[in-house]
Amino acid sequence: QVQLVESGGGLVQAGDSLRLSCAASGRTLSRYVMGWFRQAPGKEREFVAAVSRGSDTYYADSVKGRFAISRDNAKNTVYLQTNSLKPEDTAVYYCAAKYHITYSAILLKDEEYDYWGQGTQVTVSS
């Protein structure tokens, strides 16, 4: 079992930055593919970014060039650096984990992940 706890959300103005963290316990994250998803009110949960065990990354088009996902296996933590935030980035952000034997695997669909955090709210005012 993996327990994930997100933090770092908040209320910011458009153009500001936030660094979201996802701290894991119960297992070492080095064996897991990690992803960030978000869900805005009235909308379905959507993919934001993912990082492979080998730190390859993939981003949704809507955040490419503004967000950066990274992992620190020594700290058992995954980060999402969010820059140039826009009001449309307002959502609850969730991190997710999936044990995977392939070092380069990246997962883009929420149904592919087994473990989820409780989410952290990001609100961007215009």
C-alpha cells in the first residue's frame, strides 16, 4: 500500500507560481510511475503531467511549457511546479501512483493508476 499526501495548493493571482508536493509513505516511490491530475468544479478529472521511474516526463498540452513535474526518490516525494498560472488552472490537484516494472513507462489515464492522494486546491484569480 502507498499513501499519498498532497500539499502546496492555495489562492494566487494570475501569473503567479505554486509548487505542489506529493509525499508518499508505505513504499518507496522509485518503483512507481507518478502522475498529477486535476478536477475543476463541474468537470471531469483530467491528466496534467506524469513522470516515469527514470524521470521521463509528459504533459498535457494545456500546461506544457508552464508546469514541470519532478521526483526526488530519496525524499519519496513528487513535485509539480506550476508557473504562469491562469484562472482556468483552478482545480483540485491530485497525485497518483502505479507500480510499474518498466523504467520508461508513462501513464496518461487515471484508470491506470492504483493509488491517489486526497487532493490540494489551487485557485487562481484574474
